[in-house]
Amino acid sequence: MNKYTPIISTHDATHCQYTHHQHDHSIANHSHENCVHDTHTHSIAKRIADAELECQRRGVRWTALRSDVLTLILQAAQPVGAYDLLAKMAHQGRPPAPPTVYRSLDFLLEQGFIHRLTSINAFVPCCHPRYGHQAAFLICTRCHRVDEAESHDLQHVLESLAKQGGFLPQQTTIEVAGLCVSCQKTEFAENAASTQSDTPRSKETTLKKPRKTKVQL
């Protein structure tokens, strides 16, 4: 099991967990004060189409390889590393040169379409790609689920602290290690079962009636 440690790293990101039937995952028009989003709840086709349109709007190139890399990250149930991406593409019969994949990852990070989780050196999709925001990720150390948390209160606190120190922040990513709700229940049940099995059983004491002895005269 990977050991995660809470860390603050520098990468552009956003914060937000929901089901895609409740919210629009498009890049534009998103406003939440405080919420948590599952980074892997999304319509992949729509996210790819949105990314391509956003690149056109920004005047940057959207290539087939960049689309393939983003698609694999969106399809992954857990954070995925660069080596995993290379292995998956090779397994699909289209092994790319590693430098081109790394450049694609850098591009997707720069455009805010994905995030790098520094503590585990892996990538997750951005819930709502955009510029100029802080991200907080809740990483389950048991099942490796990642939720993206959005809090304007947290953003204001970080900005205030930076201002007090005369520091100009550019990107901020906060990673918090712990257990998701499901794994908390599982671990609680396992601990309860373990405690019960370790408890010695009480020994029952059986009092035997004394035997009657016949005395012959």
C-alpha cells in the first residue's frame, strides 16, 4: 500500500465531487463556494471535446497524442503515472516515444486539464479546467480514491498568508492523506472483527455433583 503524506506542492489546479447528472462538467461557467468532487466522475467524450474547444479558444495546438493521453487519464479509475500511461499505450499497439508523452503531460498541466499529485507522482483529471485557482486533493490511502476539494475560504486564507509574507503565489496544490467514507466503514468493521476475535472466551466452570458412595454393612 502506498504511503501518502499531506504536502503542499506547486501546480495549477481547481477544487470540486459530484455526479455528472447533477452538474455540467464543461470548462466554462462553474461556481461553487465549498464542495468536493470525485475526479473520475465525468463524461469522457464531453471532456475531450471541451478541452479541444478550449485549446482553440486559447490559440494553442490540440494534437491526437494530447487527446490520447488525456483520454487515458480520464479513463483511469485511480491516479495514473507516466510509466503507466506509456505501458497502456504500448499495450494498445501504439507505443509513443517517452519524451512526447512527457511533453503532452506538461501541456495538459499547463492548460489546467490535469493535476499532478506530487506525493505519489501521478496524474488525475481536473474537474473544471481553468486558470488562477487553488486545489486541495483528498487522497484515500486505502483505495486510492481522489476527490478534488473546492473552498473559497481556503483560497482566501492562503492568499492572506502569502500577502502577509510579501509572497506572490502562482500555483498551489494541497494534498491531504486519509480515508474516504467507504474505507472508514471497512476499516471500522475490520477492527471490530479483529477485536472480537482477540477477546479470550470465558471458560465455563461446571460443578460436578459428588458421587454417592454406598457403604455395605
